[in-house]
Amino acid sequence: MPALLEAYRTGEGVDWADYGPDVIEAQAALNRPQFANYIGDWISALPDIAAKLRGGGGRVADVACGTGWSSISIARAFPGVKVDGLDIDAGSIERARMHAGREGVDDRVSFLFADAADAEGEGRYDLVTIFEAVHDMAQPTMVLAAARRLLKPSGAVLIADERVAEVFTAPGDDTERLFYGYSVVSCLANGLADQPSVGTGTVLRPAALESIAREAGFSGFTILPIKHDAFRFYRLDP
Ligand SMILES: C[S@@+](CC[C@H](N)C(=O)[O-])C[C@H]1O[C@@H](n2cnc3c(N)ncnc32)[C@H](O)[C@@H]1O
């Protein structure tokens, strides 16, 4: 909290690592059950991509993978697929490697400590996933442009980000309030830690994400018909 107060005084941010291990593990614990149970269904909303992954091969880049549970769950849902998770937070990657080893999938799942904007592996991936992280990125356009470069010509990006209202309204509903709460105490300050930053914060509305995706060069932007209380899912085509 003192670091957060200081950040609002100076306009600087708070690094994700400075939130401490409890916050990193809470984020992981919050999303892990749904990754374990639903990630196959979410990817099946991209039928052409899911068919390729079910074919027994294929490669997925899980951008901003945090502690790795999404990457591990993708490997479980699609046996035979290789998953490369990457994240800019060293402590998360350390945990991700430990989780993959413990879960026995480290022959197909690997993790890299890197800024996704500099990701390498042009034209290598059938699918790039980004779960609950575009709004945290200092330079989301650069990251999405990198994600586009990673794709095979027939590949696609799957993004899950918060299901906030399509336009700002006052007073906001419970979902808006929840996500603005997260924004003020976590995502906005975290996004500002890495300068220069566009300072998005948790409330990333579909029109804003579409304009980032178009700027990054994507020609296709589709909101997927996946029912979820907190996430909205997007498909980007190169
Ligand atoms: C809210 S967490 C989500 C983690 C995980 N995807 C999940 O759903 O639990 C946001 C993650 O984005 C990562 N991140 C932010 N900017 C990044 C960048 N430029 N490259 C790679 N990872 C980034 C952070 O380190 C953090 O792990």
C-alpha cells in the first residue's frame, strides 16, 4: 500500500513483483480452476484452430502466462500440442516451471522470461493466447503486433479480458465497480511501472481493444459467443 500511495503521488507505477508473492499466487489461484475445466471449450470456439490442435500436433504461445496454469491446461486439453508460455515477471516464470514439472507436462510445456513485445518465433504458432493481461501491458499494440508475427498465416489469437460494459456509464453496475476497484489498486499502477506506458488499467472496453488490434495489423476482430460472468473473449485474425 505505501508503494501504491507513492505511485499515485508521483505518477509512477508499481511493479508486479512489488505486489509480493501473495498477489501473484492469488491471481493464479483465481484463474486456475477455470483454466483446468474450461480452456478446451474456450479454444473450441475457434473451431478451425481447435481442429488443428486436436490433430495431434500444433504449437501454442501463451503470452503473459503468469504462473503457467493456462499453458499447462492447454497441454492437457490438447495432448500432443507444444505450448510456450512467456511472461515479463521472473517470479511468475519460476513458479510456472515448477508447476509444469510437478504436473508432468514439462516435455511439452516450456516457459520463457521475456517481454512479449520482443517475442521470437515468427510464423511458428497455430494459436496465441492472452488471458487477462492485455489491459496490464504498458505497450499493448507492440505486444499484439508481436503476437501477429508469431502466427502461421492460418493461425489466430485468443484473448480473454474483462467483461466490462461496452461504454462508460455512471453509475456503473457491479461489474464496472469491481473492475475499476482492481484497476485503482492493481492493474493501472502495475501497467504504469514499465515506461513508456499507455496506462490502460483493468477497464479495457471492446472498442478500445479493437482499435489496438487494428493498429497492430489484425484484419479480423470477433467477439466470441462464450458465456462467462467476468471475461469477454476475442478472436483476432491476421
Ligand atoms: C493479471 S496477470 C495474468 C496472468 C495469467 N495470464 C492469468 O490469467 O492468471 C497479467 C500478467 O501479464 C504479464 N505481462 C504484462 N506485460 C507483459 C509483457 N509485455 N510481456 C509479457 N508478460 C506481460 C504480467 O507479468 C502478469 O503475469
